[in-house]
Amino acid sequence: MKKGPFEILSSTPIYKNPWINVREDAVIRPDGSQGIFGVVEMLPGVSVVAINKKMEVLLAYEYKYAIEEESIELISGALDPGESIEQAAARELKEETGMVASEWIGLETVTPFTTVIRSPNHLMLAKGIHLDPDHVPDQNEPVTTISVPFKEAIEMVMDGRITHGASCVGILKAARLLGL
Amino acid sequence: MKKGPFEILSSTPIYKNPWINVREDAVIRPDGSQGIFGVVEMLPGVSVVAINKKMEVLLAYEYKYAIEEESIELISGALDPGESIEQAAARELKEETGMVASEWIGLETVTPFTTVIRSPNHLMLAKGIHLDPDHVPDQNEPVTTISVPFKEAIEMVMDGRITHGASCVGILKAARLLGL
């Protein structure tokens, strides 16, 4: 079977859990040599640049397992099956912060890796966020969320305090759109 | 063993090739529940925002296996063992384009994923790039590199023609630094 300029000789399932799926493909590369690809597939995700009327953005502080340290990130999560990008963005925002937005603007998609990992991450800008009066806070939520002036969030990306890929792209794209 | 707020019960190697390493950890989460993490470790990488005197940036067009389509990205590659970020950036630039830079500026690091994938990607801005007269082109290089006006590259990030995470972050950070 052909995949772009690659010929796939075999594809072997390696590992699967609810979040990631690993397989190994044996291929003939475009230059004619034989090789392997260990490919990781992850659920598509969404990250939300959530801004309130005071031009503050919501950031979540959480210990992240793979990088073994606390990371400062946009409100993010995986798409549920059948869910649209907009639905997932609104659900994640409400679940993690109890907020709803008055306006949603798409910021395109980021593909954090392209060669061995498949995991599109969609970016949405949520403007005019405010508390949903019907929201019941989830007491078990381990995420600490804070509001930061948007200009400070830009500085946090520029100086490396924020490193999470989709969060960096979302904040810098929103900065350009908002003229900041 | 503790890892941040997680207690690790066991860690099982799943898969390893020269580029990725997959393991499954059984853990007790911060809320006391038991669970698993499938963690993928990749080699650290470097991406170079390489700009010439005409304010054009070098972009590589290449079919990318995991996302199954062509991707437009900055000059990028993995760090060799023992290599510094600056050494890797200069080597990748020269190998892929035959160019050397007159000035290097660090743009911090992006961590494309944080929860289940560990793979820091360092960003460097290379200014005043020009052909190294001693360079011998590699005829087997499957990458097509083109020069694009830097403002056009910014538009390509904003409208989703460039989606590769580190490339988006590198271009948008350089844009802010250069006042574009």
C-alpha cells in the first residue's frame, strides 16, 4: 500500500490505551531504502484562549506527568466522540472554569508533531467570558486556574514561562488578531 | 516512588526504536484513584527561524508520515548526543540548506505535549544567513527548501497553511522580536 511517497510493507499494533495508540509500520522510503516508523496516534484536542472583559486570559497551572513538572497552559482537553471543535471548546471552558463566552473565533489548528505523532490540536479564541450562573463547581478538579493580563501572558510565552505548544501558538495568534 | 503528586506503582517498557520510547506506568493519582499513563519519550529537537538579509525565512516542504500529508516547517532536527542546542541548530541549518548564520538568538523552548509525551523542542533565530562556500549539497536530501518573505510566513501561520507546532511558535516569537 502507498502512503504518499512511502510504500507500507506491514503495520503492527504495539500498544493502545484510552488516550494513545502506538503501531510500527515497516516501509520503503522515498529513496528506496527499507525502514520502520513507530507512529503514535492521540485523540484530537482543543485549546481555548479565554479572555474576559478586562482583557485577562485564563491559565491553568497543573503538574504534567510526562514532562515531570508544573506547566502553565490554556484551558485544554480532548474532543469527545462526535463532538465539534466549538462544542468541545465550550464544554472544556465550562467544565474547568464555570465560564461561558459571548463570542468564539477560530484560530486554526496546530499539529504539534508531524513525523511520528498524529494529534491535531484545534485553537479557539473565546471573548467576553463570564461566569455561568447555573454552574456547579467540581470539587475534585485538580487544576488551578488564574486570570492573567493578556500582555503578561504574551510575556510568559516570550520568556519561556509558558512552553506548552498549543498554548504558545494560541496566545501569540490571539495577540496578533487583537493587535497586542 | 513519588513523581510530583503521583505515586508510581510500576513502570513497564513497551516499545523502543531509535526515535521514540514508550512505557506504561501504573500510578495512584493525586485524588487517590489508581490509573495508568502510557508515556512517549522522544529525542529533544531544535527548530531554526533562518532569515536572510532580504528578510526572507527558509521553509522546508516535506511529506510527513504520521499526519499523512505535506507539511511546511522550519529547518528542524533532533539533537545528536552531547550536542548543544546552538551546535545542533547550526548543523541542521548547514546540512539542510548549506547556509551559515551571522547571528544566533535563543527563542526559548517549546514542549509540544506535556501530559503523555516528553519531547522538548528548542527554538533558535538565525539572522543574516548566507551560503557557506565550502558546502557540498547532499543529492539524497528529500526536503525542498524555499525562501519566503517573513511577513508571508507569518500569514501562513495565521491562516493555517503552517500548522507544525514548533514552526508556528518560532515564527510568531521571531515576529514579535523583530517588530513585524
